[in-house]
Amino acid sequence: MIGKNKGLGKGFMSVFAKDLIKLNYYALDKKSCLTEMSEFLFDNGVINSQSGFLEDILERESLMSTGIGRKIAIPHARSKEVNQLKIAVYLLDNELEFESIDGELVKIIFMIAVPEEMKDKYMKVLSVVSNYFRDDEKRDRILTCDSIDDMCKYLKEIDDEI
């Protein structure tokens, strides 16, 4: 059964939602953080199966780390378990080992859940999110964000390009 949408359809943005943002999350390690994030997506009705989606995320992660550098990770998967394309955002209290390409620890994680059939949109979302963080000023704003309302304002800039 699909969980309640809990505000996901309120017109905030197309791929981000206020209900899918956590600030000051303390992550023990990469796997437990990915597990928590997939549970968060399940609890918010974005995915049908937490374990099935997590398996897809971990499989993708085993191919190559999604730690893109500059303190950012973008774990992602196209999956039959996904109801709607959404991105969970966790700004961490700590920094996390993520096997990033630049060797730096990760401070913010964008978990992208994509329905299996949305290949083109999937590639566009990945591209727009990763390109946004090439700008040092934009990246620093998000990494030092201290309120969900401010985070929403910054994420809207990304969403508008998707």
C-alpha cells in the first residue's frame, strides 16, 4: 500500500518537498544513512518498498560512489519501487566518509528516487543537481543553511531548471 503523501503534492516544487528535507542529521556511516533516507522516502509515500529501493540504491553505489566531491553525495536509482520522482535532502551535522571522488567527507546528501520508466528526466535531474554545485557560492549557501525555509528557497533554484 502506498503511504500518505504528507504534503508532497502541495505545489512546492516538482522534485523537492519541504517534507523531504532534514537538517542537522547525525549519520553514523554511509550505509545506515542510506537506509535512513530510504525509510524517510517510504514514510513519505515516495516509494513502495524501503528494502527494495535501498537494494537498488546500494547496487548503484557498488558500481561507483555517488560522492561527487565538494562535500556532496547524490545517491540515486531508477526503480520499480518508486511512485514519483522526488529528492530527499539531508544536511548532516557531521561529515561522512562516502568514498567521494575527491576524497573529501560528505556534508549534504541528495537521494534521488526515480520511477523506472523516467530515464530522460532522470538524466536531466542528475545533471542539473550536480551542475548547480559547481558554483562555490551556491554550494556554500546550501552547506551552511540553518533553516528549512532557506533550504527550500535555494532548492527552488535547482527545481526551476529541471
